[in-house]
Amino acid sequence: MPAGPVLVVDDHEDLCALVTAVLEREGHRTICAADGRTALRAFFELRPSLVILDVDLPEADGWIVLERIRELSDVPVLMLTGACGELEKVRAFKLGADQYVTKPFSGIELAARVGRLLRRRSDTVDAPAVHDDGFVRIDHARRSVHVAGHAVHLTPLEFRLLTTLVRHRGQVLSRDQLLDLVWGHDGGVGSGDEVRVYIGYVRRKLASVLDHAPIETVRGFGYRYEPPALVAAA
């Protein structure tokens, strides 16, 4: 099945034309929407492979659009907006945005970020439908996680972080590697502090079922997923 288009949501026609030109030079199909309601209708009808989303939109703003998308889908969302405050960035990531780029922006950087997000999306789609190592069971189709038989609710970003660690189990992943593999970039809010924060979130949710979480900190290097069966066999 061919990949869906990139949905560009912005009420400025010139900006949409610029983003379209940048992405189509890289071979991406694009479609534009000028308000939140049109964007949501296009999202559910066209099933885009990625969404580029402004915050200040008529009809329904970007926060509402992002929340609606995240209710049913983990499709990559890149915020492209003039809102450059730290609080706006934190809010975007908490709602499930994958990237946050402020205007004015570099076309080369935008194209690179879109390419990374789409490659990460492809890697996720190609992953096994179900992972079960006897401790953590991940059903990618249902976006569900069970730990020792108990359901654990994760946000889309937490889910991507856990699945990335699990896919590389036994391997130490550095902060920069996780920023690239999970967030799709090599820097961001808090200069990488989001990795430490979200590792903490995932650990607490896994440990809420048992008294420990299989995510180790390797000081000076990064983080490693080691389920108990692997630890016992080492």
C-alpha cells in the first residue's frame, strides 16, 4: 500500500506553498489544510503518513487537532509554529508531538526532520506484531503493553521509548541515540533532558506493577533494557 501524503496544516497560504515546495523536492506528496476542522477531516479521510501542524488556526486550534489525532493514531506530528516559548514546547511534547520547529525555519532542516520521522515510522511498521519476552508483552497493532500479565497504559511517546529500548534489548543506547530513534532529532527541549524525564515516566509505570523496572542506567553511557530472564541468565 502506498504511503499517505504529508498533511500540512497552516492558515497562511504562502507558508503552505513553501513547505509543499520543500517537501515535494524530496519526493513527498503533500496536501494542505487551512483550519483545524478541515485538517481533522483530511486526516481521517486520507490517512497521512505525517502531519505538519501550526498552533494558531481558525475553527479548531493546533492543540485540539493534536489531541484528536493522538486519541486514535500515533502518526508522526511535527509542530511548525511561531509560538517559541518553553511552555508551548513542553505542552506539545506532553500532548504527543514528535518534533517542534519554530518559524522562521530552514527548509533543509525541515526536510531532514521529516525524513527522519518517516524513516522511524517505517522501522516501527516493520517491527514484529507482538513482542513477548516473558516480562513485557507489546502488541504493536493494539498499541498495548502488559507487564507480568498486567495492563500498563503508556502515552504514544512513552510507548515509542519502551519499544525502542526493547527492540535493542541488552544494548546501551545513549541519550543522543534515543533522541534520534524516539524523537527523530538530535536535540530539543531541555537539551536532551526529555530523555531522562521520560525514562523516569516509563520506569514508574512498569514498576507500578512490580517492585522494579527492567530499564537500567549505565552511568556515563545511557540506558539499557534488560528483562529479568536475561539478567538471571547473565
